Amino acid sequence: MSRPPLDGIRVVDFCWAWAGPYGSLQLAHLGADVIRIESAKRLCPSRLIPPWPDNESGVNRAGYFNQYNQGKRSLTLDLKAPEAIDIAKTLVSKSDIVMNNFASGVMEKLGVGYDVLRRIKSDIIMVSLPGYGTSGPEKDFVSYGPPQVAQSGLSALTGYVGGPPMMAGFSYGDPNGGIHATFAVMSALLHREKTGQGQYIDLSQWEAAIMLLPEAVMDYSMNGTQPERMGNRDPHMAPHGVFRSKGDDRWVSLSVRDEAEWQRLGAVMGQPELSSDARFASLAARKENEAALEEIVTAWTQERTADEATQALQKVGIPAYPSLDALDMINNPHVGARDYFVELEHPEVGTRRHMGIPWTMSRTPCEIRRPAPCLGQDTEAVLTDIVGLSQSEIAALRAKDILT
Amino acid sequence: MPGALSGFRIIECGEMVSAAYASKLMADMGAEVIKIESPHGGDAARQRGPFPGGEPHTEKSGLYLFLNTNKRGITLDLEQPQGQEVFQRLVKDADLLIHNVQPGHMPPLGLDYDRLAAMNPRLVMTSITPFGLRGPHAEYEASDLTLWNAGGLCFLNGGGPGTDHLPPLKAFGQQSGFTAGVHAAVASLGALFARLRGGLGQHVEFSVQECLMGISEFGTMMAAYAGVAVTRLGHKPIQPLDLLECKDGWIFICCVEEHHWHSFVDLMDNPEWAAEPIFEDRLKRGESWDALKLLIQDWVKDFTVQDLYLKAQARRIPFAPVSTMGYLLNSEHLNARGFFVQLDHPEAGSLTYPGAPHICSETPWELRRPAPCLGQHNTEVYTELGMTAQDLAALQRAGTV
């Protein structure tokens, strides 16, 4: 089998929590050797939170960590010790990419800022992705994924008609910041491959989230207006929403994109007379009478399961899909048939279902080769094979409690 | 100064967001992108707006203007055999072809990897489709809304006390498209990197549904590890993590860790109620949120958003303003970083755009040109392909371009 695209590329991953590890997960998906630097003295928050199998906690049992660190290795180092910093530097000298999502300035304080690392490895690519970026008057402010949804402007734009601002996702700012950082890293890697030049990338998670709502920025720029919250509705399509279906809190989403689909919807619902109903005769009319329209659609959807409604609508080419909850997702027959799920044997949680890679490549297949690492699982191997330490040197470091 | 992706030639057949955002990110990094649009009205994003004064205009849609910076635009009817011949000539010299055409519509448009690769073995072709190219739902039609539901993200939001009867709530805008676009760009660059080393291109198949499932956070893990579906109804398990109303707008109050809560209590001047056992830890505060929210809301209401935000941040509590567009565009921080940029467009005029979320030390990001008008670069691009003015006129008469 062909090698994956980033085979032979090594990433020193100082990231923690959620944004950074999600970004480095993509590099692991592409085949890079991603080595997470961790410490039992300052555990990654994602090792400390539920869910755990059988609700029994454990640093290697957390679903959160095990999902977003698949395919990576774990090296435990106490970065407060000077010897640990020396090891990190040696590792960087044999690597291609350094990632971190610490608050601005932390890497410099640890003695592994870009100015130091570029002297060790002149073509290193380093990315920092703190919430606010590493410059500007608020660079030292603290941030998490959930507040970024508010701070980006997304909350003020999201909500029911006439209702207050609402959230999007749990912590949507995190994966978004991580993936935009990975895009910049991949661009820098291609540049380095062609020119031999490395570089430093300063990514702001706040700015990465604003990239997701250009319609609102442009509206303000053009007209000085703030778009109003409109629930699940759309200015250019109606009906367009999530409708109650049979069952407890079960829902189906659908969008009618044009007049032909509107005609077909009436037929599918067994109400062909709707197509000549003046209240709904055009997009403008349907927008005008949208509440009445939504009642008519709900009367039809709530008599069926979300799957039945979806199948009936898809049969005539109308976009529809059940509003999946998490159990629906992990049992989804379509992605199951596509081999999207990853189920690798993990020493502490056994075989669990994890989300996989959303792309396939025809010539250089990407695959998750190993489950998320147990804490420090690869310390010995990394120090021996890459850093080049002897068994007695490793034992001495262990005795000084530097490798935990 | 050349960009990180200078020298890469990309052909985009994109409608709306996903493929267009992927190639915009690459164009802004220096890649040479040629966007192909149908001669019959072009990309649907041209009809989406927002528009100056709310007046629809093909060249003034805010969504289109943002998504297509730094690209050249041509018109070409891929449904005509002649159009496909021209298309093949374009693809022959391309590094990447990226599209978001539905699987069922790909063959009639000539989007056939094997045929294109036979002419250009170095070609990377990225197919972004709602549900991938195979599997029982591959042919399903989709919208941004139905994909947000198919990826399990819609189900996470909406509801909560007082609104539990309302449906799962989508996020503003075209989130499925943007999230898919940036992920597909990463995958495409991966394939281009493999080609720099191995010489050959390949077909990258990308599923939007799978991409969204992959960011659905706690949800899938709770299901796989604890066998439960996280509900959007009722209270959130951890509090305070909520939106509250200040004197002049909304603020997000966030106490994830216990030390955040202690600092916040201190900021509130240690009210007696904060010592009640029902507010003892973040889980108890979640259970008691009805009562606690009223107490905090009563304290918050006398502050301006900015005042409370700065006071909290001074104590390293991660509060954030619920930003309006006016707040963002006037943010000293964002402007000091040069995030927003002013760009002139021949029809839409001078407007403020979101720039790039990253600052690269050696390959600065830049906006070299605004989004193309429909068919703006036909003469330029077709001449580069070796066509004469007569050839082009013939194609125009046939409605091919």
C-alpha cells in the first residue's frame, strides 16, 4: 500500500484541550507522526472529563481525549525542568512542525518560543493558536471555545425569531480554530517543500470564527445593519426548517429551494391544491405566510417518523434529513456502510466507536493506525528512537521525576 | 512577495460555499484560482446577498464577494460537449480541480476523475459532496440546513428552559459549507503534498456529513462511551456558561473551572448567597441554575458589556461580549491586528471584508484582487489557452461561454 501523504513528517504537539488537538488530529489523519507532549502534573483537561465507560474515571478512559487524539503518540515531560526543555528542543531539531494553543507568551516563557526553535531547526514551521492571537491589545485575554461563539458574532445572529441570542454547537470555536490553523500549516509545509523556508504562524481563534459569518460582516459594511435572528428560516427558501416528527423530541429538516420543489412538496403531502393556493404562490408569498406554511408542513411531518418523511421527500428530490442525535449518528447506516467509523482495540476502554476521517484518497489512503495513546505510552520509544537517549539516561530522568 | 501557495493552479467548479471557500483560502495564500461559472447567471451565491440597499444585483452579493476574492472568473457551459472540450484543456495544466457538484450531476458535466487523470496524471481532484460518492444516501439532495442536521450539530442547540417545545436550532448562515470547505482545503493540500513527493495526483472524495459528525463534540462520545444521547432540553450540566443581558447588550459568562467561579464571586463582592451549598461546585450550579441565573442576572444588568468584559478579563475569567457586527468592526484589538481589510470592486465599490485569521511570517497573506464579475476573465484565460478572438466569438455565439 502507498504511504499516506504526510508519511515521514513529524509534529511536536504542545497543544491541549480541544482546539489545538483537533488541528493536529488532521495531520495525524494525513499520516504525520504527531507526538503529544503531556504531563501527569498538568493533565490535558480532555483526559479529566466524562464520558468514561461504565462511568469509571481514568486518564486513559475519557472519550473526549480518545476521540480527538487518535493516531498520535504521547510523550510525558515535566516542562518545568530544564532537562525536559532540552529534550523538547532535541525533538524539535528532528521534527517539521510545532503546534501549540497555549495563551500568548507561554511558549516563550518555557524557553521554546519561535526565536529559539528556529535556531535549532532553521526550517521549522511553528503555529500558535491562542484565542486572541499573539498580538493586539487583548492578546493576554483568556478564551475558551464556547465564549468564542458569542465573541465571533455568531450568537447574536443565531436564535429563534423574536428570541434572545443563542449558542451554536457546544464549543464550536475550538474545532474551527484548530482546522484553520491546520490549513495554514499545510500551506506553509507546501511552501517549505518548494523553497526550503520554514515560518511562524500566528492564528487567532476569534478571527477564524468570524470567517464563518461573512454575510453579516458584509451586510454591516454595506448597509450598517445587523441581521435579525430568524430561527431555521432562510430568506431565499420556504418552507425551510426543522419540523416535529413522530416520537419524543424527534425532528426532520427540509428545504424547498424553488417553485418546482414546492409543487412536488404539495403532491408528496397529498395536498396538490396547495400549488394553487394564493398564500403560497411564490417565494415572497410563502415568506409572508410562513407561520401558516409551517403549520401545514408540521401537520404532515408529525404523522410520520423522521426517516419516513425523509425518504418520501428525497424520492422526489427535495432536500430532507432527520435531525440526528448522537445515538442516531453512531448507528447511522449510511456512514456505517462507508466505513467512516473507527473501532480499534484500546487497552483500557476496549473497542469503542469513534468518528473517523471525512475524506478518502484514491492513491495515498489515509487511515487511523492506532487508538489515542495512554498517558506517556510512547515516552520510552520517542526518547530512544528519536531523541537518542540511552537506557541509563532515561532511567536517570525517571529518577528525577522528569518523565511524568 | 509570493504567497505560500504561489505557483499552484486550481480550477474551481463551485456553487455557493464549500468548494468556493476552500479555493478562496488557497487563493488568498497565493494560489492561482480560475473559477468556472455557468453562463446562465453564474454561481447561486451571486443571488444570496446581502446587497447594498437590499437591491439584488449579480455583482454585489456580499457572500459571493467574500468567497471569491483573489480568483479569476470565467463562464463555461459544462453541459455542452464543446464546453467539456474547453474544460479538459483547462484541467490539463491544473494542479487541483475542486468542485461541490452533486454525485448524480458529475458525469453529465464531465467531472470524471479517470478520464481527466488520463490527460493529466498529476491532477488532484477533490469532490465535496453532501454524503460522499457511495453509500445508501449518496444521491440524497441536501441544503446547508439539512446537512447541519445530518451531521448532528443542529440537534445540540435550541431548547432549554422555556423553549423546550421549539425545534433544534441551526446556527446562522452557511455553517455546513464553511466547515466543509476548510476541511476539504486541508485534505486537498495533503494530496498536493503527496504529489510533490510522488509525482502523481489522485481523487479526494469528501463527505460533508462525516466532516460535521467529526466536530459534534461531546455528543458522539457520550453515545459511544456512555450509551446516551445528550439532550438539548432542560438545563446544561455545568454553569455558569450562559448568555445574560447587560445594560447595553448581551454578555457570555463563563466559569469552566472552579477558580473562574471564585474569581467571579470575588468580582461580585462576595454576596452571601454565593456561599450557599446549592452553588458549591459547577455541577451543583448547573442543577440550581434557575435560582442562580436570577441572582447573577440581577447583578449583571447594571453593567455595560464592555465594562463587565474588561473587569472579568482583568481577573482572567473568560467572559466574552455577544458581539454585534458594529462591535467587531470597531474592535481595537481586531483592527490592531489588521484583520478587516478595505477592498475596491468595480461594481460593488469599496467595502470592508474579513481578512485572514492567520499572520504568516514569511508568506504574507494579501488581497490582490476582488471577486470577479461574471465572465470577467474570459478573454484573458481563453487567450492563455491558445484561443483566437474568432474561436472565442464562436463559443460565445454557441452560448458555451
